[in-house]
Amino acid sequence: MIFVTVGSQLPFDRLVRPVVDWARSRGRNDLVFQHGGGDVDLSGFQAHAFVGPEDADRLLAAADVVVAHVGMGTVLTCLEFGKPIIVMPRQAALHETRNDHQSDSARELEGRAGIFVAWNEQELVALLERAAELRGGSAISSEASPELIATLNAYIRAPKA
Amino acid sequence: MSARRPRVLAISSRGGHWVQLRRLARAFEGCETVWASTDAALAPRVAPERFFKVPEASRWDRIRLVWMALRVAWLVIRLRPAAVISTGAAPGYIALRVGSLLGARTVWVDSFANAAELSLSGRKALAFADLTLTQWPRLGQRLAAGEAPKRGIAYYAGSVL
């Protein structure tokens, strides 16, 4: 199963459309979409405008591959699950988000085990073609870096001057 | 149940901000942690610790923003936390502001997604937060272990990843 998710803020049809076109051309119906209220015809597929946190985690865990915008919740959860994820950044110029932070994060995340960045629709389809061979990295810990944990713990517990 | 444990309010929007906030949980060891976010479905994830739902609002919707600010302010006044920490966005920013007025220690952890510059909320938090952290070394000054942070400076001390 491939889980396609675009987050709760805005639809992202530029991602959903090529994925559903690809699935139809390949005769696949084992995709689940969380489309955020977009306009793409998803008949024949399991589709939800939004999913709650429990369902989102269940779908992420069940998926062989995840396709998503560069939302940190989805990305971090996939890394925790050791799940391969294809991400395509939203672009401010196309009114898909307010600024280009998704492209900034994508540049930083690109190359990390289990994360596959599609910079446009063509690259997205090319990655979907390879979906069966994409592998997640080893599951990461569910905690922030030890340095950040230690710094915050010491700071919060110290008496305020 | 020691009454001496400092109370920490950990607050963020749902989605990526929340997943990042949860990755900091161990930093609150030794504290009484109270969680708050914009999705009531997250409550079971922090049980038996307490959870409060706050309204969702972005800075583009004035009326909801005022309602959210009032609700968050009331929560902070009621809880009187010793420390308030947030990974973003709007509700966390308001909680930090109110916490700061009430003498709480305030910590802003800018989202991992802001890899090219601090978020707008993060830049505003710099003015009053006791500690502002970026998750990117090039966006902040290194905070050494035990160093007392200064207001108005963005520091780096690790990331949620």
C-alpha cells in the first residue's frame, strides 16, 4: 500500500494528480489518499480529506512507501518507523504555502537514508516507478538529540534568576 | 506526587510542531509536564500527563486569533507554569508571551523546517523569550553546556533529529 498525505493546512493537487494518474496507468488501487480537500478525482481509491493522528500513524505504519509534502510530522514519523518516504516540496510561487521552507527542509533532508526528494512532478513519477525498490533507513530514536534534551533539561530545572 | 516538581507547559500546534515537541519529552524529566495543542485527539498520547486543547488559529484570521489568544492566556494564567516551551506556532507564541509576563521561564525551539531563517514567530520570540533555539547551527550561536543564554540571541544546541 502507498499512503499519500499532504497535511492539514492546504490541498496539494500538484502532488496528488500525478500520483493518481500514475496509479491508474499502472492498474493499481492499493493507494490511500489524505488530500486536504483538493479537486482531483480520486474515485476508485480510499480517500480522506483529513485523518486524525491515530489513523495517520496507522496508515504510515501499514504503508510500503509514503508520498508526502515536506511536512515535518510525516517526515519524522516515517524516520521513526524506518519507512521510505518520497517528498515533494510545496512552492510559495504556486501559492502552495506561504514561504519556501519546504524546499529548504528538502535540501537538508535529501540524501538521508529513506528520504527521496522529488523536485517536480516528473521526478515524482520517476520515484513512483521505483517504489517497490525504495528502502527506509534504520528506525531513528523517538527522541531529540541528546545534546538538545540535556540542554533543555538543565535550563528548565535551574532556578530562574 | 511531589509538589516541588516545577510545572512545565509544553504547547504547540498539531502536526509537525507537535511531533517535534513530543521528541523533547525527556527534557522535562523531573518536572510536572502539562501538554497543550490544537487537536483533542492527541490527549491519549500524553496520558497520564495532563493535556489541554487550545483553538487553532493562524495569524491571517483576526477573530480566531483573538479567541485563541484569550483561551491560551487563560490556560497559562490558570496553570501558572514555572516554564513554558514551544516548537511553534501561533498558540505557542502566545503562551510564551503570557508566561513571560507572569514570570515563567520561556523557551522557543524554532521548527526544524526553518532551515534557511528563523520563523516569523521565532524572530518575534527573540525579543522576550529567555531562550530561543534554532535547530540549524548556521542560524544560531553555539550554546555551551552551562552557559547562561541571553535574550535576543538565537542559539543552537542540537535538533529534534
